[in-house]
Amino acid sequence: MSVMNISRASPTVRAGNTESGTPCSGLRQQIDDWILPLRSIGSGRFDTEMGDRLQRIAPLHQCLFVLNDHGCAGLEAMPARLHGTVPGELQRLYATLIVERDPLLLRVGLEWRALTGTIDEHRSWIQEHTRNADVIRAWLARMAENGAGSLVVIPARGWLSRGALFAFFVDRPPEHSVFALFYAAQRLAITLETRYRPYITDLLSLQFTAREIEVLRAGLKGAGDDEIAARLGLSIDAIRYYFKKFKHRVPPAIGHLKPRELARILHHLGKL
């Protein structure tokens, strides 16, 4: 299958992109202004609004965004979330029969690049590399019947989730559109995470002293209270006090988690 190796390190393709291949700051801000407010859009309008805003970034025919858990320790698993302008029956087909074993979703997550090709090229690759691929190949064929000629599968990463944007086009999209959608997909993952797990915003706002960070980081490594106390020159009671204080500060929705589980979540959020 013909693919473009597009990533954050890809070369610039036109004015408006930085030398690293990511959209320029002005375009990034514009994409943020379009994507981040989706967090508060009502469920009944979300798919349409998402499609309209992605359409401003690139000439999409249809789209489907898939968000899965990253397996962050301690959190209750979040079911796969699907949003987009793909026809409802085809979105339901993907959700029920494909999402858990989609070879394109797996590949794009492992290779961390946008996979660009015609519908037929994607179907041929799936046929060559996947057993029992008839359902997803038929799904792509039906997307072609709806007018799609090309598909770009773009990896997406939030803080605690992973996924992909399936961007269907009538014709092969220009590279600058794929660059912009690459950035938009990451912002969309974060937007959906904070929509479904609103406590993430509260966790990101937490502030810690240098000593609190030392204790929490030590807990991340699996050290016991006595080991942390000895390493930091504190009493065991002091270590337990720090963990208890930390636990009382987290949002009630995840207050049942153990301090070390909460610390691992903060680590995924880049706070530790």
C-alpha cells in the first residue's frame, strides 16, 4: 500500500508549516479554537460539529474518530468512543464488529505515522496482512460506495487514551492537509478525554511542593513507605502524611484509588 511517512519530524511541505512539519503557530491556534471547545458541545450535535470543524481544516468527505484506553493503571476501563460523520449504520458496524481487531488502527498506533492511500490500496494491504479481514474490507468498500476514494488513518494520543482519525476524501489529500489533521487529531483526543473524564482538568491544575513531588515520584517506582522515608531522610509517618494529603486533594470521582495509582495517573498527565 502506498503510504506517506508523516510524523512530527516530517519535512516542511509549504509556507504555513514549520521546518519540523507541524503547522505554524497561527494555524495551531486556529485549530485549537475550532477543536477544544467541542468538549462542551451537546451529545446530539457533537458528531456534526466535529465534522464541520475538521472540514475547515481539510476537505473531508467523511470522518470517524476512534478513542481507546491506554490502560492507565487504576482507572476503570473506558469503552471505545466513536464519533464522526460516517453514516450511522456503518459507524455501528465498525463499533460492534471491527474496532477491537482493526489492523489499520493497530498499525497506525505502532508505526506512529499517517497511512495514506486509496480505499483499494488499504483493502489490498488488509487482505495481505490480516486473517479473516472480510468485514473491514467490506466496510471500506461501503465507504467507497458512499463516495470516498482515499483514506488517511492518523494516529492520535491523548494523556490517558490512544486512537486514530479515519479521514475519508474523494481524492488523495495534499500533504499540508494531512499535517494539519495530524495536529488536530491530537487535540481532538485531549478534547474527548476531558469530555469523558472531566477530572483530568482538575488533576492538571494541582500544584505540588518540591518535597511532595519527591515523595510521589518515589512511590511511582514501587518503593515502600519505609524505603521512601530512608531515601528522603523523613519519618515513615511523614511519608504517610504526604500520601494522605495527596489523596484528599484529588477529585472525588477518583478518590477511591490508592495514592500510588493516582501518582501513576499524574505521571501519564506529565505532572510528575
